[in-house]
Amino acid sequence: MLRADLDVDPLTAARLLLGSGLTGRGVTATIVEVEAYGGPADGPWPDPAAHSFRGPGLRNSVMFGPPGRLYTYRSHGIHVCANVVCAADGVAAAVLLRAAVIDTGHDVAWARRGTSVREVALARGPGNLCSALGITMDDNGIDLFDPQSPVRLELSELQVGQTGPRVGVSKAADRPWRMWLPDHPEVSAYRRSPRAPVPGGSD
């Protein structure tokens, strides 16, 4: 599958990324959990939980395309998180990489995460995934389909997976835009933001 396959809505892109291969600085992994994010209120997928909701800026410009780029940001100013940009160039949408199974390069991943970390937890959670694969803020905007890129993506066939609300968002908190492959202990636990409305009180 090719970059053009990511020129789709964020939910379809999320299903494509499930089961896809990710390579980062000596480690290869299979993506098992993702979250879809849309864009501004005047776009095709308005999403108040997305970084792009208020329109393009210096920080979030990568989210507006082209597809197949990596968008990185810091969560709570500490942990690097990685998103795969999707949709047409100029339209904001991306998929957060939440968890992966490490396939090769376990020793490298353990060196980055700590030898006391259990194997199933090496890339569980978006910050841990980036740490295990050596993804940094300097990777923001790189082309995931360039053979010379330090982080590369190999898309799999479309997966269905299970769905549920996104983790830790306070807006649009009930949307079933988190997807994961069942029977993988690497998938992270669901935690609802304390700032979110009660279940059923959000879209």
C-alpha cells in the first residue's frame, strides 16, 4: 500500500494503520492501538479535541498535509507523541499512534525505556512508543514513506479492530475514535479525562 492510501478520512486511516509496520532507529514494531483526530470547525471532520481545531499555526501546520508525514508534539511538556497525517493536502486530520508490539530490536528498545520494563509495556502508550522507537520532536514533518527517513511506515490491509472513546480528551470525549486490535496486552488502558462531561454528555 502507498502514501495515497492515507488520502482518506481519519477513521479509515486509523483502520489502515492498525497492524501496519513502523520502523524507528533500530526497532521495528506493529501498531496495535491508534486514535483518530479531525480538524477545524469548517473542515470535513470538525474535532474540538484536535490540535488543528483552531486552524493552522506554526505548531500544528504538519497536520494540514500532505498525508504520510509525521506530526510530533509533547504531552504535558514531557512525552513525545507521534501522529500519522492523513486526508488530502490542505485538510487537517491525523492518527495518534498509541501502542505497538515490538518485533525486532528489543535490546535497543530496552536501552531506551529501561531494562525493568516488561516486554508488553515497551511501546504501550504514545509516549512510550516514541521512546522505544527513538522518535523525537526533531522528527516532526518527516516523510514516513521516504526510504531514507529515520522513521518509516509500511501500511497493512484495512483492519476492523475494536472501537471506543479516546483516552484523556475533555472534548468530544464520547466519540468511538480509538481503535485497537483485540487480544494484545500491549493495548493501553482506557482513562477518561476528569475534565470530560459524564459519559453520554459529549459527542
